[in-house]
Amino acid sequence: MATLEEPREELRAESAADRARRAEDRWRKERLPGDYERVAPRREQFATGSSIPIKDVYTPADVEDLDPLEDIGLPGEYPYTRGVHASMYRGKPWTIRQVAGFGQAEDTNRRYKYLLAHGETGLSTDFDLPTLLGHDSDHPVYHREVGKIGVAVDSVVDAHALFEGIPLAEISTSLTINASAAPVMAMYAVVADELGVPGAKLTGTAQNDILKEYTAQNEFIFPPEQSIDLVVDTMEWGAKAMPRFNPVNVSGYHIRDAGATAVEELGLTLSAGLTYLERAVARGIQPDTVAPRVSFFFNLANDFLEEIAKLRAARRLWARLMKERLGCTEARSLLMRTHVQTAGVSLTVQQPLNNIARVAIQALAAVLGGTQSLHTNSLDEAMAIPSEEAVKVAVRTQQIVLHETGAADVVDPFAGSYYVESLTTELEERSRELIEQIDGMGGLVEAIKDGYVQQRIADSAWEQQVAVEKGDKVIVGVNGFRDEDEAGTPIEIFRLDEGVVERQMARLKDTKRTREEARAARALRALAVGAGASGNGRNLMPEIEEAVRARCTVGEICDTLREEWGEFKPVSVF
Amino acid sequence: MADMPIKVVVAKPGLDGHDRGAKVVARSLRDAGMEVVYTGVFQSPESIVKTVLQEDAQVLGISSLSGAHMEYTEAVKDLLEQHGIDDLLVLVGGTIPDEDAVQLKQLGVAEVFGPGTPTAAIVEFIRANAPARTFS
């Protein structure tokens, strides 16, 4: 019987990966060619949006180097590939957080209440461009943009109106603000304080990620060095003033929408996160005091499986970087909590109802990837600020994913998928390489000043455009499946009330007229003195907070800093 | 002198930072043999018109995704008129609602290109409609 036993022994000695590899070889020779003879492959080569080649099929051989515990592990445990919480959505579902902002504070406040009434569970604020760029609503050029794509906030008076009737101790709020984040975060803290809500009760995030402004979104004011120091000031101040509030939300969203691939989105975002934390460490701040409150924000594009893998890879890589590079020891420093927004750039003006399908698929991927909070775009957002009807569909989409699909009933269902695990590893490795490449250039700030990052994103955007124009990539309704009648489906476009600018200017005037002028002037003088001495670890937030309390405006505060620091002049590459 | 390249200024008025479209269009026009000046972001109507004059451009492409396209285009057109420029081909691109596109054309904008427009269509339009270059 020994002769029969021997091959079996051999088989047992062979690893599962080797057996799979042999089986795959056989299948490639015997089984696959027949199918392709009958029907040729749809493309010569298949690849993800990040140009990672996609095989026909994946087997245990593709994940043989992965350790089931060290690389994948269990949810809520290092390296957090499977999620930051052990129970994930079986306990607390993700936060339904729709960004909203337009007109005056009262207009946005009404939209908040509409969203909350329809099942939103967290707030998120878009500010108008003058606020984002540190200008007041009476600016001689930029008054044209008051209240257009966000809410106009000149002073803490507006911030009070924005959060009127919102239980700040119970609901988390995200502030989508960057260059002028320091005064706006201070406003949030001051509003709460003046209403008697303790800072320790406040939860939420400020976006406050200035680096991606230089690389992708272009809403910067000051040069990078002073801006990064200001970010670190908010981290240090926030840890005491609002210890449960995330002062920085490192964002890949805009980098991706500007044209980057998933690998570039990951690499550039994590590189930015490292830049802030390493600056904090250089200022003598212990990484474990600030790292737990650094949160993230990713885009969710159409590449369904790559995007799920991206979120898993992001968590694993961040945990490893925090442990190995920053030397963090506390578990809370290692876990990456993230917000996700479906990809604005994927929405089409053509056949806008199709956007509902795109957003639903993207939302499902965000949940399968393990996000903590989610914004689903509205079907009309390629054209305007969403209408109430459109934003309701977006909220309902999340509720359908949560309550009807079952996707939230098990933790990290894609773990162990040969393909998704292989892709997760590939994304982690490629984005780690990009981070190291940027390190080699002297860091992210140098790579920005040099124009390298901007050029790289522009190149990726161009490649995607070429792929669409050549027909290599089909966008339904745009370069395929077009309607004969170009006019298409009429949908209601949201229009801003007339008179917003005048009303906002009047309120600004009134604020300045009624404030204690001596206190306001004193606060701005103190801020100027502080800003002149910045760069040596001096935290400017106490001065900014006092200026906000004194009813100084965002424009006045940012102008004071402009005087001391100057403005950033970018290189415009295309 | 018929083979002198067409000169185009691609401009981002106001505070809008969305420059993906502007950059992609600028690159496609350059690849099509045109001479392209991209202003970068944060341009005022004054600085846009100044660039057009300095560069002696035949075409101005205004890119706006921040909803302020009417206000800025009106201001640019007023300034052009004040400078006596009447043969500049003015184009607008970005997120422009249909009814606004109609109004922009009434202002003298030659064409409005929305999301999803193939860059080849923009190249073609400019070649067909750009005014002859003036020489002094």
C-alpha cells in the first residue's frame, strides 16, 4: 500500500498556495483559452484606476505572503485592516453626514434641520469661498462669491446663527475649512462656551488640512511653513480646549477629484498626515497626545473593488507608520478613523438620474471598506448646490445601504478575498513607495514648492481625459449610451435667494458697529505680535480665540496674519 | 503668417480653486498647437483683462465651478468693452446651468462648454471661430 500512500504524503507537504498555483497553471492551459477563443477578452489588458494589472482570477497563491494575523488580523486590533472598531456597524452605524452650506447662516441652519429631520446623524458645514480664503463679505472683488458654494461666516455672530437650536453636546459637526480653519474652529469653541456647553462635550472635526490645498484644491492663503505651524497650533490647543474634537481631517478627497489615482490619493494624504505630526514632534509635542485626534477623509470613486481595498490599505499603512515611524504606543494613535464622500467628479450632467446609481454603488463600497462617516452626493451636484429633493435621495441611499442590503451586518466581508487582499497589499506597497519618494525629495512641502505634486496630479487627470476621449474608458451618458436628445432630463436647479450678499454685508457692518472696538483692536494687535514671533513653537490659538470673542472677523484675523506672513504664490503647472 | 499659432488665455476668476478642467483644457489646446497662457487661480476681472492685453490673445477661456460665472463674466466683458476690445473670442467652461449659458451668450460669450465636453470639440470651435491675429 506504500506506493499509494506516497503521493498523498507529497500532496500534504505541498502548501495550499503551491497547490493553487499548480491548479491555476493547469486552468490557464486547459480551461481559459477555450473561453477566450469563443469570446475574446473585452480588453487586451485589464487594470485598476491606479494602473494595477488585474488578472483573470485570483487564488491562494496571490496572498501566500500575507499573514492572516499580522497583515489582516481582527477588527478593532492592529493593524486595523478590518476596521477601527471590533463590532463595526453591528453596534453603531456609520454617521450619515451630508455637507451643507449656502447663503447666510440662517439658510444653512434651515438645511441642517431639514437633513436631521430626514435621518442625518452628523452635521457638516461648507463655507463660502470668501470665508475659506479669509476675506469678509464686503470685499471689493470677492463679494461676488458670498454664500454661493457655502455659508458666509464673517464673525462668531454668524456662527451663533449657524448652530441655532442644534444640540452641540449631542451631535458631531464637521467644519470644512482649511486656510482659515484656526479662527473658525475657535468660533465653534466660543459659540459652545457662550451657550454654556463645555468644550469637553464637543465632537466633530475641522478639515484643517492645508497641504492638500497646495496640491489640489487651491484654497491656501499663507506660505506652507507658517500654515503647518498654525495646524499644529490647533492640534495642541484642541487637545485641551476640545479634547474629543478632531482638529485635523487629512483629506485625500480633493486630491482624487483633482485627478489623482487611488495610489496617489493614499500616498499624498498619508504623507500630509505625517508632515503635521512630525512638525508637532519637532516642536516637542508627544505624538501620542495629538495622533489620536488626527482623522482622515477619502474620496470614493467608481472603481468599486479598488476603493474597498484602498480604505483597508489606508488603515493598515497608517497604523504601521504611526507605530514604526512616529513611535506611537497608544492604540488610539494607531487607528485611522475616516470620513468618506462619494466622488463628485464622477457625477455627470448628462442623464443626471444615473448619478443616483453611481452614488449608491460608491456608498456601498464606502461601507464595505469600513468608513466611520459618509456623505453621499446628490444627483444634481454636477450642476449646483443640491436641492432639498435631491439631498433627500442621497440620505435615503445611505439608509437603503444600512437597512436593506445587509452589507452592514457583518464586519469586513471582503477579508480573505484573494483579489481584494492582494489589491490591498498592492495599494499599501505602492502608496508607501510614493511616500518614500516624497521623503527623498525633502518632504511634501519641498515637493509642493517644486510643483512636482501638482504636475503629477495634472498628469493623472490628463491620462484619464485621454482614456475617455479615446473611448478606452466609457462613461455612461457621456461617451457612451448617449441620449439622442441632448437636452435630456430636466431637473430642478437650486437657486440662491437674491439679497444674500446685501443682508450679509449689513450684518457685518452691524457686528463691527456694536462690538467693543478697543477690545477688538487690542486682540488684533496681540495677534500681530504673536504671528511675528511664530515659528518657535509659540501657539497663536489663545490670541485667535480672544479675537473671535471680541467679534473680530475672519477677514481681520487673516489680514493680520497676511501682514506678518505674506501669501503663498503657487507655480501654475498644467 | 497664416501659420502663427492661435493665442489663448485660460483664466480662473475669483476664489474658485477647481482647476482640473482648466488645466486639462489648457493642455489639450497646447497639444493642438495653440499658444496657451494659464493664469492660475485667484484672478480678478482686472488681472484677466490685463493678461489678455499683454498677451495680445485672440481667445479667452474663463473657467468657473463656483457659481459666480455670471458676475465675473459680466465684469470681464465690461472691462473689455472699456478697453475697446470687441474681437476677442470669449468662452466659458465649468458648471454652468443651461439658463445661465443662454444669458452668457446674450452677454457676448461665443460658447459655453459644460462637464463632459470632449476637448476636441473645444479645439475645433476655437479653430473655426478665433479672430485673425492683429499685427502692428
